[in-house]
Amino acid sequence: MNKINGILLKNEIILGLNRNKIYAEDLYTKRLSNIYKRVKMKKQNIIIFSTLVLMTILLASSFVTPFWPFTGRAIDDSGCKESDSGNNPFVAGIARTETREGMDSCNLETNKLREYYCENGKVKKSKPILCRWGCDSDPVYLDDQDVGRGWRCKPQPSSCEDTDQKDTSRKGVTKDIKGRYEDSCSDDEKSVLEYICDANNEALKTEISCQYGCDNGRCKGEPRISCEDTDPAEDDPKLAGVVRTMDKEGQSDYYIDTCEGANIKEYSCNSETGKNIPKLIACEGKCETKAVSAFGKEFTVAYCDPKPLSCTDTDSEAPTTIEVKGTATASDIRGDQTSSTDVCLNTKTLTEYYCREDKIGSDNKECSDICSDGRCLVRDAKCSDTDAGKDYAVEGTVTTQFGAVTDFCADTNLLAEFGCKEGKKLVQTSKTSAKISVIYKKCNTGCNNGACIGQSSEDSQGVLD
């Protein structure tokens, strides 16, 4: 009986455990089902909301103008017009249809350009184009109407050089930032391949037809005509020359050198074209004319006649030229004369002018005594006194190369006596000194006319008082 009860108890325990397990599994399943339902509902809500938003945008786009730069409803894009002839970032332009238009624009912070153009009858917008040298705005015209201002890329800064400036008669070299290009001839040598600088300052090769053919990268000139010059040196103005040209038909023309004032119009033959080329040359002398026979004809032809140089000096024959005041005169090749006369720079220095190789030259000379009036003077004495040095009874005059001074009365009883000073004496003459000394002498009976009244010459002495 106890055993039976034990078995029943055991079965009840197992049955209870099984019921708890089943209950737990049911509870877990229900929770998962609830979570799945909530997630599914949220997804559906998101899809519904997104669909509503998209439908709203599409509905609004049929009534509202699209955002800039497009205007009008994009229904029919046929009949597209543009102002800058295509996708050209260096020209500000506009592209327009009846329903849409786009004006070239630029982001000034990034220097990136949006270019609008026509393609297959529709307005197209380019990808952002980087403007290396920045953006600039310009007025835009479409069908001759001002439609506003658009944007464009600034062109490359000037960095292109063409040495012949598009001159097909010269072989040139064109340089840009990419390289160096030389003009050349086409394979058939009928055209020149000329490099020029285009609007973007880049080297551009163009083929230009040459009327007389191409040679060494340039168009040949007109075929050479015959030209002769009687002047062997061709452009020597001292020779009277005649130039004759002859065209292909044998017609001759003559050109003679002519005077134009002090100049000469000199004709010569150009070594390349054969044509006569006049030059205006200044004559070293005078322009003269003379008769010339040339090509079986007589002509009066001009030439430059140089005059010989000459110079004369009026004191050139003097034994000592510095002691004679002279004048040097020179004539130039035109016959014009200039003169220079000897002159004292100071009391001791003479500027002596003379002739040297038919021109005037000069030297500074030191005088042994004194320079006066354009010559060096040699005097017997440097100082002389008319009253024998010191004679109070006689009015005397002292003379040196610097001038003269005469005795005078300082007042009614005082005499100013001048004399040549040599050592401690007043002397009549001095060849070694030009110094002057003065003595003030009191006259006992008065002073008159530079002498003491009643003074005897015997009372005067040579020693200074």
C-alpha cells in the first residue's frame, strides 16, 4: 500500500512538472508573438508614412516651380536655346526651353562653376568645373535681349609669347606654359604652320596658305626683281649713286640720292627682295650735287662733301708762347668755326690754347712772375717805390704785382709812409719780396699831399722806425 502511494506521489510530481513546463513554453511563445506583431506594425507605419511623403512631393511638384536655377514646369524640353554656343566655361551663358532654363553659376568659395547647355533639346547641367584662376560675372544676352548676369571661369593669366606676332613672313617661336613651338612649313611647302597665342593664352597652331610658297617656317616674299646700284658701297653717302630696278616685264625705274637739308636720302638695293630701300643719313659736311653718267643716262646726284679740318693759332710763332696772348681757331667738317683765347685762371696760372691735330687743345701753365691779360709777365722787380723807400719829404708810390699804394696824410700832423720791405729796411726796389710796409711819421710842422711840410730828405733814413 505504501509502495502504491509512493508511485502515485511520484507520478503526480512528474505530471506537475510537465504542466509547469508547458505553461512556461506557452508564455514564451506568446511574448515572442507580441514582439513580432509590434515590429511588423512599426514597419508598416514607416512604409505608409514614406509613401505619403513621396506622394505629397510629387503632387506639389506639378503645381510649384522647381528650386533655382530651373524655372517653369518640366513638361516639354524641346526647342532648347543657349547663348554661349555650347558647354564653354569661359563664357557666361544661359540655356533655355519653353519650360526650363539654367544660368551659368559659380560657387565663389570653391571656384567651381556649373555650366548649363543644350543637349538633345533639353537643358543640361555640367558637373562642377574648377576654375583655376577664379570666377567672374558677365552680362548674358539671348536673342539680343539682356537676361541678366551669368558666371564664367576667368581665362589663364597672360603667359604666351609669339616672337613674330603672327607675321607669316618671319619664322617665329611661340611659348606658353606648356612648351615651346616653332613655325614650320607644310609637307607640300605651300602653307606655313604658324603658331599664335589664342584667347586663352595658349599656343595654337594654324595653317596659312603662302602665295609664293613656304621656306624655313615662313612664307616667301614676292619674287625678287632686278636691282643695280652704281655705288659700290651701296649706302656710302660720300659717293653719288644711282639705283635702277627692273620688274619682270623689263620696265626700269631709277632712284638717285638727293639732299634734304644737311641730310642725304641714300638709295640702295635690298639683298633679299631686290627692291630699293632709301635711308636718311646726316652728312659729315655739306650735301652737294654733281653730274653722274649711269645706265646710259645723265643724272644730277647728291653726295656728302666732307670739309677738311683746320686750325690756326695767332701766337704759335712766338719764341715764348706763354708771354704772348694768342687765339686758336678751328674749323669742323661742316666749315663751322670755334675760337679760344689764352686766359689767366689766377695771378700765377695761364690757360694756353693751341692747335693739336687740327683741333683746339689747351694746357695750364704756371707763370714765373705774374699772369696778366692772358699772358705771363716777367717784371724787373716785384716791388718798387718812387721815393726811394723812405722819404718823408716826398710823396711816393709803392707798386707790386698786386697793385699800387701812395703815401698820404693820416691827419694834419701824421704821415702814412709806404715802402718796399726787404728784411728790416724800406728799399726803393726788391726783386725777392713783394711785401709793403707802412710807417706813421709825426710831422712837426704839419702834413700835406702825402709829405711832411718843411721836412728835409736828409732827415729820412732807410731803417724802419
